[in-house]
Amino acid sequence: MVLNKLTFTKALLFLFLCISGNYSAQNALYIPPALTGTSFNLTIQSGNTQLYPGNPTPTYGINGSFLSPTIIVNKNDVVTLNVINNLNVATTMHWHGLHVAPENDGGPHQSIPAGTTWSPSFEILNNAGTFWYHPHGEGKTELHVGKGLAGLFIIHDPAELALALPQAYGVDDIPLIVQTKAFDVLNQIAIADHMDTAVFVNGTLHAAADLPAQVVRLRLLNGSSMRSFYFGFSNNMTFYQIATDGGLTATPNALTRLLLAPGERSEILVDLSGMNGQTLNLMSYGSEMPNGIFGSPSVGSGADTMDMYMENFLNGADFNLAEFTVVPQTANPVTTIPTSLVPYLPFSEMDVTINRTLVFDTITLLPGDIPNRAEGPFGINNTTFHMDSVNIMVPLNSTELWTLKNNTLIAHPFHIHDIQFNIIEKNGTTPPVSEQGWKDVVLVMPEDSVKFITRFTTFSDEMVPYMYHCHLLHHEDDGMMGSFLVFDPFAAINEHETFAFAAYPNPSSAEWNISGKWDKKEFSITLNDLQGKEILMRSFSGISSGESITVPASELDSGIYFLTITNGKETRKLMLTKN
Ligand code: C2O
Ligand code: CU
Ligand code: CU
């Protein structure tokens, strides 16, 4: 093998990590401080953290130099989050999994310039569950998350608090943010690198903690950039999954293994009763993980494989995440696993009004490039993310069935903002029990597909979109992301609006007449299909209010279309149906 400079640096790094990997003294598991109340100050800062002997590592943190506190709130609280950006670069802060208006969502469109504060305020509408928050700046997510900006966002609600579940944060209700990171020879956190050999739990290397000899709740977050974890315990004990991404499941689900891809969360109960004095490890069983997932024994085949994949000793390996020592019970221990949790009422296929298909594929940046189906770059529906375009138009309150088709050779965890969905089909059959519950991330296996149903409620906005993307942060940053606008198709009919329009007949087979308050101004109309493709665009001026213009429909396929009417200042959207 010829060592080019890059490979040589990586070989050095590999050697370095093998050495530091032997530096395996246990460190007490850090429990991020809990912030409670309804007003939160989150100061984003840079600092240095001594992660290894030698050079300290430049890191980012919130209210500290590394990692982020845990925000704990109650459903229906109205919260204000003051995000103070003391970095010398712009960033954003996204509330992953929360149902909030697009301008509060913290996607790439809510950039927080260096030295400024962003203060979204909103009501907590989600049910009890384990969510998280992290930056989402255009092309910068992996760097900012990797440097330490990731925290849990825990929601409680009355139904959950009424259950006999462990609730004492840091005592029997334990946050576990699991992440791997890659480092360069100067101990700097490296990105777009497949040598993520350092395993952190809550920012702690070689983490160890004492857990009481009773039922303990572990809130698991995979906060890694690329790596999936196949969770299990070294004594192979059964544990009970009680929550998926979006909150509690109907009943506890007994498991010995649980797969979580980047972005996914789960809550599990472990019964440590009678185990006082014993030690057990929380592990990832990479050797048992299905091929095609980053972290499994292999990804891709032939020429379509990942750079350095086999050199990373965590790939395909079983390794420790944290060591737990069982200590005496607390004063009021939970000692039984509940038999039922909360009702789960998924959306039904019968309510679906709109179907969409999203295809994951490699994209070619330069003519003549030979795409690598494991390495990428990847796009969705043949395009990559652009700040100023909207890929999908979603009518408010529509129930939609999305089919995700993965034409590549690596598994992609697909995430969508704003809503929770229920998976109805995975690998051609019903999803595993561990994914029967509210989800906002789903891992789509290579050359496979997933179908889910969701409903877009509460928030619409004519201008600010939400995101959907692959939660492998390197893929997201490279553009495996799109945007969707939720708009209210009935908003334009409001007579008190000064910029109001209506379409008739609707549905139509030949044409739509659009009447409205044109007011002789200049305006333009754009007709798009469901996938955001532009079909027609015209400009007008001098039309009086009350007159109508005609949009031809006879040549169009039957289905749903969107008409955007704008005068440059105001915008309205109409949903048109072609019969
Ligand atoms: Cu966890 Cu769009 O992100
Ligand atoms: Cu999100
Ligand atoms: Cu991906």
C-alpha cells in the first residue's frame, strides 16, 4: 500500500489512539447540570478541555467549556430560551424533536451571529419524553456538535409523572449522551473523519458510575456524527424500553439489544434489584449490528466502500460505553417494571391524503465523477440542500404517508423537524417493536425502504421552512437535507386580509380562476407540484381587485398543486387540486 500524506497522518493518528486507548483509567460519569423553570440562559462558549494527556482540546460548551446542560420542562409550560452566542462564529440552536413554529425551530435559517442572543419563546406541546438540542448551522452541524454542543431536553407531563417510573435526575433517572469522536495528532476534534475511536458518555471518556440496586431509568441519546450503537449489557440482562424518540410507548418492551442511530433516543429501565456490589458494563455490540450501518462489520462492497473503514477498531467490534457498579438502594426505590405506560394511537393509513416519495442517492458534483455508493456525497430526490429554495410544500393539517427509498449502500438515519411520525413499514414488513412508537428519526437500510405516516399540525408559515435530513452529520453538512414549508391553504380566503385570494372551481380539470385583491399592483404567480417542481411562473400588473386570472390545468397530471402569489412584500399560497 502506498502511503499518501493523508493516509500517513491517519496512520499516525491510529497509533496515537491505540496508545491513548490503553490509557483506560475509569472516570466518574459526568452528569450535566439540570436547568429547570421557564426561562433559560444558554451561553455558548469556547474553551479548552483536558480530554487526554498532552495538549488540551479546544471545545465548545453551553454555560461551561464542554457539553450542554440538561433542560427539564413540563408540557404546556411557556418557555423562553436565551441562546447567547459568545463564540466568534455564527451558530444556531435546534430543539430536536420539539413541535415548535419554524421560526423557533433553530434550523439553518435562524442563524445566531457571533456576539448576539436569540430568544425564542414557545409553549411545550410535546408529550413527556427525551429530546435534545444541538446546533444546525449551514454546513457546520458536525463541527459544532462534535466540539461539544449537545444537550438533553427532557419533558415531563402529568400522565408520565403519575406512573411509577424513576424520576430523580442523576440518581435513578440517568442521562446518557453517547458519542464517538475523532481526534487529530494535536488532540483537536476532527470532522469528516471515519476514525472516531474515542467513546464518550456525557463527555466522559471511560465513564463509570454507581447505580442503586433498584429499577433505574437510562435516557439514551446517540449524539454521534456517524456511528450507530447496538446497546446491551455485559451480563446480557434483559432491559425494558419504555420510550422511543417522541415519548413513552404503550407498554415496556423487553429487550437484550437496542439499536440507536445518530439522533435517535430511547428510555430504558434496568432492574438492578438484588445486584448490590456487582459490576456491569453498558456495551455496544457492533459485531452483531447488520452490515451497511456505520459501526457494523462492513459498509458497502467492492469499489463502493468507505475510506479507512477497516482501520477503525470500533467498526464491527463490541466495546464498553460505561461501567456501572451497583450500590445500595435509595430511600424510595422503584422496584417493579410497570406493565403499561400511556395509550399509543398512531395515525392510520385511512386518513392519508398525500403520498410522497423521497429517494436517497449519490449525487455527482463534477461531470465524470464516479459516485461511491457508500461514501457519497448523497442527495435526496436528486438534489442537495439550498438555503433559499423550498423542496416540499405541505398543507397544514394534512396526513401524509412518506416513503423513503435508499438507493445507496450505507444506512441513513432520516430525521424530520416539527412532527413525530409512526412507521408503518420497514424492510417490507411491520417495524420491530422497538420502533413502534412516536419517532422523529428512522434508520433506512441500504437498498431498502421505510414508510411512515405523520400529520403536520398547529404551525404554518409562508416563508420559513423546516428541515428534513440525514442525521449522519457529515451527510447533512454535505447537503443530504431538504426543506419543507407548512402553509395554510385556507388562510387566503380570510376576507379581512388585504392580500387575499380564492381559486374556483377547485378541484378542476380544465383551469382554475383566481380572484382576489389584486389592486392593480404588480405581482407574480408560481405553480409548483407536491415535490416543489416549478410548473408555471407569470407576472402581472394592472388587474383590478375582483377580476380573475386563469391558470391552465388541462395538461397537468391529476393531483395536488400549489400556487404562490406574491407582490414582493406579501405572499399567499393556494392549494389546487387537478381532477
Ligand atoms: Cu437533530 Cu435537524 O436535527
Ligand atoms: Cu431535529
Ligand atoms: Cu446519510
